[in-house]
Amino acid sequence: MIARPRAASHLVAASLTALAVCAALAEVPVAPQVPVQSATAFPTAPVGPTAPAVVAPGNPRTCSAPAEFSRLDRALVRTARRISTGKTLTIVAIGSSSTAGAGATSPAASYPGRLETLLRERLPALDVRVLNRGINGEEMPDMLARFQQGVIAEKPDLVIWQLGTNSVIRNHDVSRATPLIREGLAMLKAIDADVILIDPQFAPKVIAHPEAPEMVRLIGEAARDGRVSLFHRFAIMRHWRDDTNISFEEFLSPDGLHMNDWSYDCLARLLTGAIVEASNRAALSAGGPTAR
């Protein structure tokens, strides 16, 4: 069947758009998906079974995580579009103290601070802005109250929402999380932003509460139902402790709750790779050539 001239022009336009996105992303080395564990190696080498081990600052341990926890479930469509323009990528990180950077030695050592630095290294042609909207002690209702001014007003391409920890450690009813997450996701989808949720940290003061696994489950369920990605921080940190025998003292601050410079850096490294890979996946799904 021969397409009509009007339809053909649309097909050509769509193909050119896909090619533009992929061309921008093809310059970025993409971490191949591996079935078990991969060490991060940003920005000098792709992640892979034979990639050199990476030692993050202040800790001799290798920054690693199973691919099933660090790979994003959903392609980042809007982020891919912004990368294709070569202009500005705006990311807003909203959350509580582990977004604000409690336990880090400086704001630059927080995960949003490290994420901005690492993404700029991976995407040198792009102006990357990561806005830190973390406030110590907040729970989901507090964050939602700030969404309009603190998040939506910034016109973000990607929103990273860290949530759940304070409700657990204060023994609040975790069943309230589901409607609150749905409300927040509806607000973010209305502005066509990509979204990544980050669940609680695996730390003594969190896992001491029996509701911690249920909060993790509810956040994962809300991400699945809302068709957004979940970055499995709880599972990643449990992997560090249980599977690679890194002590809590090595990746947490002395309070037994907040992360430290090493773990914030590792989190940002894993998240950087996940964002780049999910953006590349979006370009490929648009029908462009295979990225190199």
C-alpha cells in the first residue's frame, strides 16, 4: 500500500527526529545490561563485566549494584528529547534529608550535587542543571505542598522524588503513602516530566522499624501503577551490606541513618548510568539507528 504524500511527510519528519535524538546519544558510551552485578566506571568507560573497578572518594570499596536494581524500568522520553537539542537539561531532586545531603561533608557531595557533576562529564555538549529541593525532616505531604513552587515552577525535564524514610522512622501509617504518591505523580505527569522515585535507605535506624519493607513495597507498586521508574536504593544498599560485606560504618554517617560522601557518590554514579541508558533506550524506541 502506497502512503499518501501527506502521511509520507509525517513519516519522514518522525524518522528525522528519531535520528537526531540517537545521534546526540550515540556520542555517550552506554552501559550494557548485565544479569547480575556491574561496577560503575563513569565517565571513562562503559559498565560491563570486565570494566575496571571504580573506587569512590574516601572509601576503598568498589561502587557496584546488581543491574536489576540500578536499571530504570521506563525509558526517559523527555530527557532524551532534551539531550537531542544539545541545550539545557533541567532536573529537580525533591525529598528529605538524604536529598538535602545530611551526612555529606558539603552540598557538592550530596547526591544531587554529584549527579550534576557526573552528568556534565557524560554529556559535555549539554547544559545540565540539577536543582536540590531536599529539606530535612519532610514527609510526603510536606513535599507535595512544595511541588508547585519548588518543582513545577522550574519546568523540569526530569523529577527525582526521594520519599518514605521519615514516615517509617516516625512510625506513621505507611498505607497513606499510596494516595499521596498518586497525587504527586498526577501533578508531574500534567507537565510531561519524566519521573524517577527513590525509596528509603537501608540503614539501621530504618530497618529497625517493621514497616520499612512495606513502605518499599508500596513505593514500588505506586511506581509500577503510575508507569514511572523506581531507583531501588533500599535494595542497592542492602546489596552493599549483605552481598559485598561493606559495613554500615563505611557507607553511612555515624548517626546510623544518613548516607556519607562515599554512598552519595556511588548513588549518583549508578543513577547517572541509569539516566543515560534510559534516555538512549527512548531514542532507540523512536526507530533510530543502534547507538554505539
